[in-house]
Amino acid sequence: MIKLGLALESPLSWPLPDNVKSVFSGRQGGVSLAPYDSFNLGDHVGDDDHAVTQNRALLLDALNGAESIQWLSQVHGNCVVEAGDGSQVLTADAVTTIKAGVVCAVLTADCLPVLFCDSEGKRVAAAHAGWRGLADGILLNTLKCFDDPSKVSAYLAPAIGPTAFEVGPEVRDAFAWAGDDCFTAGQGDRLYADIFKLARLQLESAGIGAVYGGGVCTASAPEQYFSFRRDGVTGRQVSVIWKTC
């Protein structure tokens, strides 16, 4: 991964078409004050509105070839929307586009961000997958936006890792199809879930061409990433993908 400034990283291990760019952010380099310090991009977490607006402007300015960012009001559902011109916030947990210059963005602070692109660089998408959205098919619904799943690749950006993601039996029940290797026993009826593995298995079962990334834990890196599970009141990082032409 390469540092781009403003705590932005580009997933070098993901072979994208020349006209497609992707980055995900960390928490450093912005203007927000604690506990949102400092590159918070979420406008729903209690941060100063002016700080968030400035951070979002810094983000857009750093994305070469980007004209607008399509922000979402994420509801832990399974709805996918086509991006507009960025002037309105859309309610959904995934966004897709074929338009150049329009950035697909999802905000997270432990949930799994998944970025999608087809091999010809015609369509891109970004999805927000908490365990509820993942169980309800948000990634599968996003993959259905593409003509041929076998020509699509996805990238699993930083999320809460399997040593930190403690869950109850209801989460195991929601993924009854998954093998026991996706979960580790905790105290009592508690479990530790591997959201990266669950997402990878789900996408591979749907015939996706390739899945990259996974394994970078937000909860265990307090200097790098926001984590709701770790901190409670905190900011949000973003994962974005866009076409330059």
C-alpha cells in the first residue's frame, strides 16, 4: 500500500484498470478535534459540521480525476443505489456508477468496506457491510449490478478483525451456512467472528472473479483508524473508488 497524504492509502495489491482509482482513509491529517481527531469524514457522529465539511473538501481535492463524491446515509441494510451528482445524500448501504468523476464512498469505523470493479473499468461500486448487512446480502446485491461476476474483483478494506469482533450467538445463527472456521470460541456463548472470511466466502460462492485485501484490523490500530467498538464516540474513515475516464 502506498501513502498518498491526508492518511489516504491506495491498495497496491489490487490490480485495477488504468482508469479506475481507489483509496481508503485513516484518522490522521484532518482538522477535527478529539475524539474525532482528526480526519473524520462522518457528519452523523457529533463532530463539528465545519470540520467535517473541511475534511470532505480536503478529501475531494486529493482524489485525482474526481468531480464529486456520492455520500450515503447508511442504515445497515441491503439496498444499492446508482450514484447521482453528489448534491444529495442517498439512503443505502452500497453505491455504484458507470460515470467518470463520480466517487462511490462508504463510511466505516469497524464495519467492512468492500470496493468493486469490473475488469474493463466500466462499473465501480462501494459497499458498507456490518454483520447484519452482510447476512442480508448487501455484497451479493452489489455484485448483481455487474453484468458478469466472473469479471469482477473486490477489495476488503480495513475493518474490525477476528481477534476483536466479539459477537453473540445470533450472529452465528445469521451465518448458519458458514463453517466453524469463521468463528472462534470466546467466554460463555460469546464468539469472535471473522468478517473478512465471511465476506470472502460469500463473494466467492457468487462467482466473483477475485477478492483482495482483508486482514487489516481497525480496532487494534488506534493511531491509524477510528473504531466504534474500541472507542464508542469516534470518527469515521472512508473507502472510495472512482473512474477517471
